[in-house]
Amino acid sequence: MTQEVLFEIVGKSGVITLNRPEALNALTLNMVRLMKPVLADWAVNDAVAHIVIEGAGLLLFLQLQMYMHDHHKNHFLGHHNQ
């Protein structure tokens, strides 16, 4: 079974890779549960200065860009998601 979330420390970066390219790296509750203890450990680890979240394949970044574009466009137009 393939792990849904991969973790590694690269330099001073804690790197989280969402590993569900077949599902467009959609985040599940199980993935959040896997990340929580690792993030808690990294929060008190002086070797980790920041967190990078990436996705297997390219779709995570395309989805984020589309979300950010829509969010900023709606904000500019005066539309706010409540």
C-alpha cells in the first residue's frame, strides 16, 4: 500500500508530500491525522525552520493557483465567502 503522505527534512525544511495523484492529491481526514503528530514534532525541532507542502504530480499546484486566483478575484470584486 502506498503511503498517502510522505515526510522528510531537507536542509531546514520540513517537507510534506501529498501522495495521492490518482485523486488529484485531495486531502482526506486520514491525511490530516497523519500530518498532525509530525507537525507537532517539527514545531519544537530547531532543525526545522519552515514547512513545504507539495503534491505528487503537478495538480496540487494548479489547484492552489486556481483557488488563489478565484479568491483574489472575488475579494477584488467585493465578493467574500462566508
